[in-house]
Amino acid sequence: MEHIQIVQGLIRLVDQHREIVSMENLKQEAINVISKMPDTAEIDDIMYRLYVIDKVRKGRESVQRGEVVSMEDLKKEIESW
């Protein structure tokens, strides 16, 4: 039983590390995106660009987890509109 608790603790530490690395990568990505924008960029432009990048990143993560919708199901959903 003690071994299970140790393994669970290690898993939590790995997950926490992944979250920290992910946040650092996210922060660096935001800095890179903003630095490439023109000096005349409005705050709305910056926010929109970061919003789109976030949505694309989350979409990729969903695909990696297998959270996808088949083309057939998507067509059915569109037809119901």
C-alpha cells in the first residue's frame, strides 16, 4: 500500500512539473507573439491574437487526448442548425 502512495505522489509531482513548464512555455509564446507585432498594435489586436493562439493550442491538446468529432457527426450537427 505504501508503494502505491509513493507512486501516486510521484505522478502528482510530474503533473505539477508539466503544468509549470506549460505555463512557462505559454508565457514565452505570448511574449514572442507580442514582440513580433507592429509597435502600432492596439490592445484589441494583441488580445485577439493571443485568443486565437490559445484556441488553437487547446484544440491540438484535445486532438492529442482523442477528443474529436467524426466528420459524419459534424455533418449531422450542422444539418440540425
